[in-house]
Amino acid sequence: MTSNHKCLIANRGEIAVRVVRTAAARGIETVAIHSPDDAGALHTQIADKAVQLEGAGVAAYLDVSAIIEIAKAEKCDSIHPGYGLLAESAELSAACADAGLVFIGPKPETLSELGDKVAARDLAKANGIPLIEGSPVLADEAEAKTFFASLNGAPGIFKAVAGGGGRGMRIIQDTDEIATAFAQASAEALSAFGDGSLYMERYLPTARHIEVQIAGDGQNVAHLWERDCTIQRRHQKLIELAPAPRLAPALRARMLDAAVKLGRAASYLGLGTIEFLLDATGEGDDAPFFFIECNPRIQVEHTVTEEVTGLDLVALQFQLASGSSVADCGLDALPVPTASAVQLRVNTESMGADGAVRPAGGTLTRFDAPGGQGIRVDSHGFAGYATNPQFDSLLAKLIIRRGDQDWSGLMRQAHRAVGEFAIGGVETNQTFLRALLASEDLSDWRVDTRLIERNGAALVASAAQDAGVRSVATDAPDSTTQAGATQAAIKMDAPEGTVGAAAPLQGLLVSIMVSEGEQVTAGQEVAVLEAMKMQHGVTAPRAGTVRLLAADPGHVLDEGAAVLFIEPTDDAGALEASSAEVDLDYIRPDLAELHARINKTLDHERQAAVAKRHKLGFRTARENVSDLCDDDSFLEYGQMVLAAQRNRRELDDLIANTPGDGMVAGFGAINGDTFDETTSRAAVLAYDYTVLAGTQGYFNHKKTDRVLELADKWHVPVMFFTEGGGGRPGDTDVRNVSATGLDVKTFATFAASSGAAPRVAINNGRCFAGNAVIFGCADVTIATKSSAIGMGGPAMIEGGGLGTYAPDEIGPIDVQANNGVVDLVADDEAHAVAQAKQLLGFFQGRTDNWTCADQRKLRHVIPEDRKRVYNMRDAISLIADEGSVLELREGYGRGMITSLVRIEGRPFGLFANDPHHLGGAIDAEASEKAGRFMQLCDAFGIPLLSLCDTPGFMVGPDHEELATVRRASSMLVTGASISVPLFMICLRKGYGLGAQAMAGGSFTSPVFLISWPTGEYGGMGLEGAVRLGYSKELAAAESPEARDALFEKLLAAYYEHGKALSVSTLHEIDAVIDPIETRKWIINGIKTVPVEAASRERRRPFVDTW
């Protein structure tokens, strides 16, 4: 057994007071420590000795080496860390061992394992304890996004690795919240625990928080029953109960067993808490629960366990640390609690009408605790104590005990006790607690962790009407003694004829910027306060002369306390006027630095690189983006990033030569003069070939992912300039975190957004490897005649032993346009941008200004001789609004014309057979081209118009070698799946399966199927039908002349039977129209079946790339 005679308490506030009192009862001397701004605190007054730390606020209490030195100097034999601050510090525990001091808590290795929340999860998993999904320690927000994506739509929650108490927690509902939440949670964790490391778990929106108190001697572990800590606000507990109400016996037993099992696996020594989440909707014995963390220390809410078990948990800590076993402490078989207890946290705070919390402060003018049977108060408060904004807002813990487990009775008793607590001089949450306790949800304990979040405003409103809190006089008694010079709130009457410059909130006075006798102007900053790590200015309320400084730097001032007093001057008007004389054109140094850095990313400061582009006849990335976007509409993301090459290049070099890491990305408006601001917005990205040949680097990918993720979330189009050389091997800064770079998400992100909104790729020049994948994944591709596009560049081809080629030999435009990779061929970048804007306009919607050709010309498109060929594109240009036709993939699948057109300003997707190619027969390429075009239009709500003139699918051995059976079928599969209206007009031939494919699978599939008078129909071509159907008769003809005559006679009969007028009498088609009425039919048809407005839901899961 280890003796314990003198203990240093490495904490402050009520827990330090609690430890002092228990230590005194055990005959142990105590040494308190304090920061200079905490000198008058209660724990310093009741301990046997108090020693001042260096520094201020929380930071002073986190200095391990200073604490150890004080303990040694004071000849202490132990250190008690309390809760929070260094309570879970393996460093402090190890330092105690090295110094021969007893640490009143777990061993260093236990703290490393259980104090680290991620390591604790790993231990729980290894011991079969149920876990909620969680990540490892997160290196950065990118890893957080990856884990969040794995939750498949469920919310997540950031948690601090090194501590609890609600610090470092943020709930995440959407990916775009991660960056801000990660930074905030990490900063909060760093401030509270000295470690900003985070991990993420799946967040249970309706959960109860149940924790089990354990005690261990390093070998054996016992539980001290459980507590319910469900009532929380912003992840910080507010009301705690013991035991947990409404917990099924078998479920309670399973949770207790799991806690003990985990403690034994950790060879736990001391007190600790094993925390679980329980689905609030599950109440049965088999309800699931999940381990979330272990807090290897005493908890704020340990009091309720003491009240229902009769144990002194702080005394138990001293016993276990001294070597007593669990059995020695009488913990082998604690009886089942029959009593109940609740703890209420009384905080110094005020609450807005919406439930938002603001820290409050001041000097306690009165502090009268409630009394009576079963009522206990643990606090560091007293009349004259001045609160300090540098520390936690917890002022007191009010604990109420009943001998039974009448929960509604316990709530009533607590409600009354809070009202009897007389606290003056500082705002508290007493009325809010009473409103909570009066809630029916608490009476029968139908609660979850979000109860306050849902009902905060209503509870605040109820609290505002509460007159049941004991009234307190506003003035302090004359006999009140301030808590200490550095903590005192300055109270001083204004000298005659002066006005005070008051503190806007409670805070530490950092500096006074004026002196007595100095002239000041109204609104001039005269002093600086610090509160919650932020500095706040104190301004002069009037112009005049400073007559008296009322406080010194280093004091904590209450809200409203005067910092200094000003005597208003007669010429105050002149002084006030002078304050308004601000040079609005003055550029501050920090702003000048920003402007300089921005300029280094722009073309006008990169003249050599720009000149090289212009010499080639090419534009820069920024020139293309500027041309594409409406004036002053582009918002650039990640403009300041640089290539990840700081290990090998100087910063100035990177700033000058790798601006934006070779990517210009953001959001802008396109065609805003025609469409509204919602429809015209788009994501715009452009690889910058002047930066490392447009290659894809680490930060290049990161900013690309950011913009693509937002574009997918918002369902806005993506316009992507793709010129560049693919992946970049030279980013040396990331070699320690990524060996291959194959975990980048850019390609998966871009591919996954297929079908969400149109994605357009625009290329000029060389586009290889990863850049080519972006190009190929787009819905529509545009390339200039100067393009060379390939899955690998020259170096990759040569490195693979596949030969040596010049860049422009790889995928030149004549290859990629004729094989279907390129949808639109542009003369140059200006032409490509113009095409992109026209293209996007079809997806943006209807336009009002249009003209059309004289529709009488349509009557003359089809020759009277049914065997004479004609130009289908003439028909298309006449049917469409003038200048609106944009043909896609003209060089590929030449038997099928696919064009975006407008009719009376409305966008349509038009596909038509070309009689000039194979007589209009549909071959494999044409089938795939049409099927993919139908997918494109269907995905983005563009109705389809089919112009049919086909003898059917192309047949024959040569075509079967091209997999025509499967490729031709794609038209029918797609046609059967579209949700947009399809209209079909037969200009001449409508034969067989090919005609059915043009109709979406069947003549009954379109909204209407109409024909010009020149239309003719049949199960196959008329000539073929005659030859097959009458082969014997034709063979029996007496002479060739007779055979020809018979053939013509039979053909005429077939034509008469199959011509449009005849077929319409049997209603296989809906109408035969005068060609002049074509546009009227189309417009009235679309009015009959209107296209749904673009919705956030995808029409198709994706659009095929081919």
C-alpha cells in the first residue's frame, strides 16, 4: 500500500474544491495551483497552500512540467487531475511516475489507449463490444469527406481524440459542412485538451446517452451502476440521472457487462466511465447499444452515482491509487440502487429567444444555496466571486436525491430546488433548467439527445415567464469582499461631468490605448478586452478628454464596467467630424499583400507564359473562362493554392510559376442575358497549360474535387477545359501520405455526377491520360482542330514499349471526330466557347426570340420520284428555328443525324436517318449513336423528335462481324426507358424493326406518329417484300419482260397498301399531314404533354459515354 500525505490538485473550480474537502477528511494535505487571473478562486482559499502558475487562463493549467516541479518543490506524494484539463493526459501520468509521484488516475498506457478515443474504439472492437461506425484519426478534411461518404447519407459527428465534455464536437449533415466544422472542432479540441486530433462517427439523431461507472485495481474491475446523461445541449450534458430510467433489465445487464469487460481488457486502475449510445426508440431487452468512448477520469456527474450508492468516489480514487483492491473497497457486489438522484448544471450564461447561448459573467453579489433533505450543492461560487471568461461557465452542480425511483417526483423536487437557489450579480440558466424539468418529456423520461435542440426556443419562452426563481437584490452588500485583485470587476462611480467607456462584455483587459488628459473622438477605440480567445475593442461613447483610467490591464471586467471616463468637450462636433475623415482609398498592408498574391495568379503578371500561348495561336485558361462566363460573374475557388513541391522548390518560385496549381475553378453565370440566375449558373474548370503543362497535381485535384462535389450537390452544369498532360509525378510534398496517388477522387466524382446535370468538356491542344479521362467522361465533348486526345501521352506510350510518337500523332482530331470521341469540332478556342454556350443553352431552356423559314419549302424537300435521294439536313433546317441546329457527332455513325434544335424557342433533341448513307439503313454505329443521344436528352429533360426514313437495320455477314445484333438493340432498350416525350414524323420510308427503333420500340410508343404524304410502310422494304413473297410467281414468268411487268404490278399494289394514306385508315399511324403543318403539330404536341421542369432528382442514373 502506498501512503498519501500531501496531494497537489492539478485543476480548478468545483472539482478542485471537491477534492480538497475529501482529501481533508482523509487527513491529506492539499496544494492548490492557480493562474494569476484565478487567484481569488475558492479552491485557492480552502487548500492548505496555493501556488501560482505562469500564464493566464486555461493554458496555465496545461503546463505539465510546471505542475510536476511545483509538486516536487512542495514535497507532494500525489497529484489529482480532477476532470477536464490534464485529467486524461498520459504525459502527466508518465511524468508523475518518472518523478516518483502517485497519479490519482489510470496508468499512462491506459490513458494512451482509452484517453485516445480511436484507440478505445479499437480495443472495444477487439473485445466484441458493439460499435457505431467510426473513422480512424483523421489527417485532414479530405479523409473526413471519404469517411462521411461511406455513411451513405447518414449524418456524421466530429469528436476530439483526446477528450470529451462536448469539446471538439460538430455534427455534419452535408459534405460542404466538413471543411468549416473540421477546423472549428480541431481548434476547440486543441484549446481544451492541447490536442486538436479528430475522428468521425455516424451520428444517431435519436439516441439516449447511457454511461457506466467502473472502478478497477489494475486486475479486477467492478461497475458502480449506470447514469443517464441524455439531456444535452451542443453535446454538453446539462441534466444527469442515476440510475437510468426506463432501461430494460436484460439491456442494463448487457451494458454493464460490456463496460466491465472493456475495463478488464485495459487492466483498468482507478475510476472511469464507459459511455454508450442507445437508440431512443428501442426499449426492449434486445435493443441495440453502441460503445462510443471511455472517459478515464472522474466525471462531472459522479455525484449522482454517489447519491444512489452511498460511496465517496473521490475517496475511492485515493484508495485505489494507494493500492487497495476492488474487494478491499467493498465493490465486489454493490446492491441494486433503490434510490434515485438527478444533477443539474447551473451555468453562467444567458439565452436568446432562439435558444442560442451566450456566456455571462460578473461578480456574485449573492450566493445562497437551497437546502433540505436530499439536496446537495457542489460549487466554487461565493458572494464576491468574480467569474472569469477564460474558464468554463459551470458555476454549481445542484444534486437532488430521493429514496425511491419516482421520476416525476424527482423532477418536481429538482424544479423547486432550482427556484430556491438565490444567485445574484450574474445571469444563469436557472429558469431554463426549471422549464426543462417542467416538461412532460422529462416526467416520464421520453427523451433523446436532441430534445433541447428541437425545443430550445419554446423552453426559453417558457423560462422567460417563470417567476418561481428566488428574487435577488441587485446591489452587493457593503461587506462583500472581492475574490482577488486580478479577478475583481471594477465598480466605480463616474466623476462629475464625465461619461464612461464601458466593457461590451465580460473579459480580460488587455490594454488601454489612451492616457489621462488625451483627446479622443466618438467611436475611437480606447482599450482592448479578451474573451473566449477573441479580442474586442472598447470605444469612446463621446468625443472629449480622458479624465480618469478606471482599470489596469490584467483585470477581468464585467460587462458594462467602465474602463475609463471621458469629459465631453465643447468642440466635440469638430472632434466627431474628424473621426469621419477616413481615407477610403487607403490599402492596408494585409490587403496589399492579398492584392499582390492575387495579381501573381493573373495573366497580366505572367506575360512570358501568356506570350508563349499566343504565339501558338492559343488562349490562356483565364481568357477561355472569361469568354465563357458572363462579365463579373465568375467566383474562383482555390486561387491561392500552389503545387505541392515545397520540398524541392522555393516558395517564391512556386508562387510565380505554379499559380492555382494549374487549375482555374469556380462558379459563374453563362447565358445570363437569356436565362435567369438559377438556370445560368454553372461550374467552370480549366486546366492551365502554362502551369506544369496542365498536369493534375495534389492541390489541383483537391480544388477540382471541391467544385465538382458542389456542382453535383447543386445539380448545376459543369464546363471543363481539359487541355493537359495527365498525372504529375513531381509533387514531392505528398509522398509521405500517398505512395501512388491512386486514391484521388476526381475521376470517380466526375463520373458519379453523370446524369445530375450536363457536363461539357472543351479541349484545345494536347489532352492525355487523366485529362483525357475527364474529357471522355463528359456528356458532350467539344474539341478544336488543333486537339490531340489520348489515354496516354508520348512518354507513357514509349515507356510501355509501344513505340515513339510525336504528341500530335496521338488521337488527332480527324481520328477522334470520326470515331465518335468528339461530338463537336471547332475551328479554334473562340469557336469552341461559342459552341459550348450554344450547347448549354439547350439544357438551360426555352428562348423567346426566334424565326423560321418559309414552311412551304417543306413541301418540296422530298422528290416526287420515290427512288430519288434527298438531303435530310435540308428538312431539319427548315423544321427548326433558323440558326438553331447544333449537330453532334457528325463524323461518326453517318447514317444517323443527331442534332439539338429549337422549335419556337423550345429545345428538342432530333435524330434522323440520312438517305445519303446506306439509303438510310441503320448500321451498328448509327444505332449506338442514336441510343446514346436519346439517353442524353432524356437525362436532362429535352423532348425527342424522330425523323424517320429508313428501310430498316443494315444486315449481312459483314455487318454481323460488327456486333450489329447487340449494338442495334441499344436503340430499343434506350427507347423503352426514356421518360421525355418522343414525337415521330415519317418523311418517306418506315420499314421493319428499324422504323420501330426510330419510334422508340413500337409505333405506339411516341406521343404521336405522323407522316408526310410521301410516307410508306411495311414489315420490310416493298421491293424485298415482293421478291420474297412472290418468288415462285416471278420465277415462272415467261420472259424477263413479263417478270419485270409482274414485279412492277405487285410493287404498285404493295405501295398502294403501304402508303401513308392507306396505313392511316387502319390507324397504325396517327395522322398524315401537309408538311407545312409540321411545326404546328410539334408545338401543339409538346403543349399537350408538357415537359416537366428540371428537378433535383435524376431522370437516369447516368449517361453512357458511348
